[in-house]
Amino acid sequence: MRWNLRMKAAERGIWKSTEMRRRLAEAGLEISAGKMSALWTTTPTSVRLDDLDIICAVLDCDPTDLLIREPEAVAARRPQEETAPTVAATVAPRWGRPRSAPPA
């Protein structure tokens, strides 16, 4: 996922994190300066749904506008499937001593 907060904020004329923080506070969400800085500059590992709801209300957008899917990143993390060997291995019978019987 890609976090698109700054772009959506810019579309609404919000250019600084302090302005965004002020508008969130007016909407009822008090965020510390450190948390606001992290939301503004990096992709958060988690966002509370209540917080996301208020952010979307302030920016007049949907969560899908803030969280953009990156299917190519998901595909890159998927393990590569092994291809079948080109030459099938042959199984030869085992000659020599017979195997012992299993314990009783």
C-alpha cells in the first residue's frame, strides 16, 4: 500500500503538516506533533479506523484515496513457482541385500 495523505491534502490546499494537524484538531482528533510528522512524511504501519474516518472527513475523501493498492509490490513478494525439471529422473530398482522386516 502507498500512503497518499500529502497529495490529498495538497488537493485541498493544505501544504503543511501543522495546518493539517490544526484542521484535525478542529474535527475532534488531537494528534501529537510527532505522530502528525510520521503520518505526513512516511507510510504508517497502522492507522486507527476512527482516526482514518476523521482524516477522510477533513480531506473530503474516501479511504481508497489515501490507501493506494500496489499489486506489483504484492506480486514481487510472492515466491516464485519452481518449474518442473526438463528431464524426468528415473528410479532404478535396488539390488543387493533385501531389507529387514520392521520391528514387531
